[in-house]
Amino acid sequence: MLVSFAPGRVRIRKGALKDESVMEKALKTLAKVPGLLSATPNKNTGSILITYDTSKLKAVSVKELQAAVKKAAPATAEYFSTR
């Protein structure tokens, strides 16, 4: 699910995000995360590029971003339980 990570930038990918309704729900959920600057979707690849303020959201909080996507796309729960 976590494809790339650099301080202030994360790309997550999951096939379930290719579904427009799942992507929309994920973006709405992510919008509530404090320190999030942007969430740019790509429904063709099922990915979201997330940028965040490193002074407000620590790298350890990337788990919060993953949890937001998991909440929006419950089918990803199995993926997270194995990581």
C-alpha cells in the first residue's frame, strides 16, 4: 500500500482506490487529517499522492494516513494486518 515515502510526501496505492466512490471517501477522510496539505488522486492507478506539513504531522503519523484509507476502503484491512 505504501509505495513511496519522503518527509512531507507519501504515495499510497491500492486497487480498491480505482473505484470512484472508494477514492472519494478516502479523500474526504484524509481531508480531516491535521497537517495534510494535499491529496492528489489517480484513479487509473488507484493511488493517492499525499503531501503534508512535517512540522504538524510526523512521519510516525503516516500510520494515520494509512488508517484513513483503510477506513474508506475496508477491503484493504487484510493488507494492513500483514504489514
